Amino acid sequence: MTASLNEKLRTVKWGDYKLGDLFDIDSTSSFNTDVLVDGDEYDYVTRTSFNQGVLRSTGFVNSENINPAGTWSLGLLQMDFFYRKKPWYAGQFMRRITPKIRVPNEAILFLTTILNRQKPILLSVLVRDVDRTFKNIKVKIPITNIGTINFAFMESFIAELEAERVAELEAERVAELSAYLTVSGLDNYELSEQELKALAELKNVTWGKYKMGDLFEKVKTKKLPYKAKELPTEATGNYTLPCLTSSFKNQGLNYFAPVQGATVLKSVITIPQNSDVYRAYYQSSDFTVLSDAYAIDWKFDKRTLSREQYLFMVMCINKVTDLPIYSYKNKLGGWNVVKDKYILLPQVNGEIDFNYMEDFISAMQKLAIKDVVSFTDRKIAGTKEVIAK
């Protein structure tokens, strides 16, 4: 919470109340779940903590089983309090909490928070003692200068808290978008004309076959005097250089070694050598090779490949290496085997179409970022909708 909200909590007057003075706690009659009818008129509430305790909804129940809206349910498992906006009926081991005072809608969240702060106390007693314990718990409630419950404070506090949460989500959206654009080397996620064209022409691309050994060469690296199990899995002290192994988790970089004495690589493709998953990756940051994997670099011509072109080629390589036949027991992942494999690359006028690779990957990156932005926008909109309700 912001300083202003903490200051509000500090300066408001508080009064002591027993929960039994504010609420009634009653047992609920459980319903026969074998005759439930689908619908949404009533909530079937159980002691679960998921989905606010609602197992499902039903079209009708016997009138003697219905608990009115405007009450709280209490599940005698995790001792979770949930406010009920709809009429509801209960499974086993439930309690109904009914306010003895008129509670404005704006104060419901505030009081629900106070009720749920009592969970540790209720979890510490036997179920048979829950009712008596609940009634005798003393809580602090905001009060006015004349000693009445200060519902106006609760309303303003919750409204400001909700506004703060929406502002946090919107700030997170901006930060996430900036981070994704920075990593991708982009300044926006709007597709250019060339990128749209690359997506549209995918089905019409001309593909040429190229031998891996003609395109790439294996990078020579110094053998490190470490075993993976001896190395830390997080950067610490002098152990700051990510190490490549045959693992497919985190692109094979799950250990850290000292930079001294290591061959530091960057902007190359890596392939596992002894693994059940022979998935190639483009490594954009500094790393070194530890064991059971190797790095390959472009040699076909003198050009320097871009990140996007490398990423496109990784997809093409995985079409022929990330296959079940390359299992560990068959030992088919070494460069001596992979170098003789052929991959398909886009062509134009009989030459590798590097521009198409660039545009296609750039478009895919922007679409991925757009999906993240869309998800975040839906999350913010959903939060605002919940608050509005």
C-alpha cells in the first residue's frame, strides 16, 4: 500500500468489538448433491478455498436449504470467509455468517478482510469450538468521532486501494511492454508492410536444401575442469558465466562457472550432443560449453547474421534434429552426424533469402508482444469490471 493509505489506517479512530456483537454464526443444512440441477440461480458452496467456495450453480433447491444473499460463508477446512451476493446453499461443514447491522456494499470488502484475518485463531481450535470462539474474538473496527462504525472511511479506503491496484497494473503493462521491446530490439509492435507481406507469403515461399556442414562449423572450446553437479545453479561470487549442457531447460544454461579459463561464446547456435531432446537454441548472451553439447557458427559466406536470421535458422534446424530418432541411446546428436543433415531455407532467385527471414521473425516477435499486451489489457479490464461490480 502507498504511504497515503497507511497514513489513513494510522490516523483513523478504531473501536473494539466482539464478532458476536456484529455477526450471528449458524450451522447450515447441507443439500443432497445427487439431485443438483444445472443453472445459475443459486450457488452451491462447499468448504473449498477455490472459486470462492462455489462448486457449481443450480437452477433450484428446496427452500429450507437456501441461505440468503448478503451473508458470508465460512468453510470449516481452511476457515475462509466469502461474501455471498447470491442466495446459496451449502455442502457439509459450513457456517453462515449473518450481519446484525446493516452493511453498505462499499464496506463489504473491508469487513471481509477483517473476518479473514481471524483465520489463524479459528484454525487453532476444534471444529466443535468454532462458533463459541468466533463470537468471542475481539476485532478493531474504524469508528467516527461519535463512536459509530465508520462505514464512510471503509468506502473511501477500498476505493483508493482499488484505484491504486489498477494504477499498478497499468504501470506493469508499460514496464512489460518496454522490456519486451528492448529485448527484441524494437521500438513498437505494429507490423510493417514488409512484415505483413512475410506472413502472408509463407505458403508461397520457395525453399532450398542446404547441408548443415556447408552452412555452419563447430566452434572449438576449451574443456572445463568441472562437473555439472559441482557447479552452482545461480550466479554467485566468481561463478558468473552460464554453462551449456545437454539440458533443454533454460536453453541448456543451468550452471555457472568462472570466466577465467573458459571459452566465452555469444551469438551462436547450440545443439545438445547426448540427450533425448536435440533442440537447437540461439544464444544471444555470453556463455561457455561445459559438456554434452556444442556450438555452431555461420561460415557459408562472410555476412554477419542478425539475431532474427539466426532465430529463423534455429527453427529450420529443429525440423531435422529435434526428432525421436536422435535419442540418447542412439548417439545421433553429434556434429559428425548433424553436419551431413540437410535443412530447408527460403530462397529468392536461387539464393538464400535473408531478408525474408528477418521480416518473418520480426513479425512473429511483434505478434508475441501484441499477445502479451492484449493479455495485460484484458487483465486490467477484468480488474476494473470486478471493482465496478
